[in-house]
Amino acid sequence: MLKRLLAMLLCLGLSAVLGLGTTGCGKPKEKDKDAKKDKDKDKTDKTTGKDTTLKVSGPKTAVAIKVGKSGEATVKFERGKDIKDVALKVDVPAASKGITATIAPAKLGDKTEATVSIDVGKTATAGKHVLTVTSTPDPGEVNKIEVTVEVEAEGAPPAKKELSISEPKDVTAKQGETANASVKVTLKDLASAALKVEVKNDKDKDVKDADVKVTAPAKVEASGDVKVTIVIGAEAAPGDYVATITATAEGATAATAKLNIKVEKK
């Protein structure tokens, strides 16, 4: 009994010295328990991350643009709820001379897409060129994707279609006679041309075929000399006449030539 009493007194003394209170030997104070809980709580707060995930995707295939032309590529974004904004920029490698690119908007704001505008100058070389789109979220880690541009060589310009007709030599014929003249029709990148003839007198009035009739082939299919026939009527009034020969073809400017005809009395 005495030994048990001495043990209890010793325990109480040690508790007083060590500040354990009256909760018994070997049991920590409630204050120590609270401190441990607070420490665990602080650790949990520090390890709870914010949602700053940023997913960026660009075109799955190369953007094809001809030399001297421009094009666009769309970049799409999926971001975490804790990202405030995303700064954007696009870089063109130094080796891709003649190519320039911009991205809009410069800051994503509340949008989910951005547009990369690409200009391919005349000095750009045909082939693949890789642009880099950099996305910097706030907060979050920088994200980079590549946008491939396939530059296609500039095609040869379409051939310029041209049509011309030469001025014939003047013709003199008497009443009742038939005469001939020649004009040269030139077709450039044209399959054919149509010919039309109109005759007027020196007062710019239309002339009847019975008086002066001028004919030429209705259609020519190659460059070369074309025969023009002039038939003077027996009753045609002597004087000066002008036959206008007009050549037309699709895709070309019309060409004209004037044939001066002098009718003399028989």
C-alpha cells in the first residue's frame, strides 16, 4: 500500500514538472493534440492544387497556302477553372523567309478559340514550314503546339488571249466588177475567231448588198491570211465605201480593220 502511494506521488510530481497536467502519466495534453491537428490541416491546404490545366489543339493536317496568298488556322483551348487568362503568340522560324503570321486575340479572355493568320509572300519557298503557337496561362505552365503550313508553288499565270487583224490594202473596182483583198488574222491562245463585215458609204450610211457586197469567212480557226471578196453592183453609185471587218473571240478583245473601196463608173 505504501509503495503504491509513493508511486502515485512520484507520477504527480513528474507531471507537474513536465506540464502534462492531471490527465495521467503517458497521456499528452489536449493542447498538443490541437497543435498536431492544425499542422495536418496546414499540410492539406498546401497540397490542394488549383485547376490550371490547359489543353491546346491545332489543325490535324497542314494548312495549304499558295505562294503569294494567305490562309488561316484555328487553335482551340480547354482550360481549368482557376486560369484567369491566357497570353498567346505565334513564332515563324527564321528559315521560313517570306512567311509572316499573327494570332488573334493576343489574350484569350473568355474565348475558346484563336485564329492564326498566315501570309505567304512571293519569296517563300515551297514545302513544309512549322510555326509555333505559345500559350502562357495565368496561373499555369506554358504550353506549345506546332502548326504546319504547306506552301504550294505559284502556278503559271493563265495565258493572255489576244486577237488581231491587219489593215488591208485599198481596193478600186468598176461597176459590175469583182475584186479581192486580204487581211491577216492572228490568234494567240485562241481556238477560233468569228468575222463580221459591215459596209457603209462616204456618208456613213448602210449600203445594200446589191450595190457593194463584201464577204469574208464567218469563222477562222488559225492565224493567217483571210480572203475578202468585194462584189460591185452594176448600178452601184460611184464613190468611196468603207468595209469594217470585225474579229471576235471569247476571252479576247475584239479587233477591227477597215477596207477602203473606191467604186468607179464603168
